[in-house]
Amino acid sequence: QAEGQFDNLKGAGKPLDRGGDGSADAIGFRIMAEAGALPREIELRQAVEEQTRILHAAPDEEARKQVMKKLADLQLRLDIEQEARRRFYGS
């Protein structure tokens, strides 16, 4: 800060945008996303959403089964990441 490295940051001098639920996690995730570094939890959430879209567009029962298998795996991984975050932050 003394060297002026933070002087020209986007939004400098303005309050933080509390978009989303306004929690510290949401703000932290947004800052990381803007820096191009998404946490694993967010990547998994996006993958679950994409897999859900694919499921709705599946042409037949066999394709649906394969998509559901992958969706279940992604959802399990997401649940593990969320539980790890909750335990880490004690909430």
C-alpha cells in the first residue's frame, strides 16, 4: 500500500458491491471471480448447472442415465466442498 500498488484498482475508494447475499463468502467469491480465480466450489456449482441443462436436453433414457450419473458425482463433490468450507469457517 505504501508503494502505491493499490491506487489504481477498479472501484478504488468506493464501497464494496454487496451483490448476491452480501455474505463474506459471496464477496470473497466475487473478488476471486473478477481476478479469474474461481474456487473449486463455484466451478462445481457451474458444472452442476450445466449438467442439469444437459439432462433436460437428453434425447433418450440411456443418455439420461449417463448424464444423471455424472450429475450425481458432481453434486456429491459440490456437497463435499461446501461441507469443508462450513467446517473451516465454523458455520
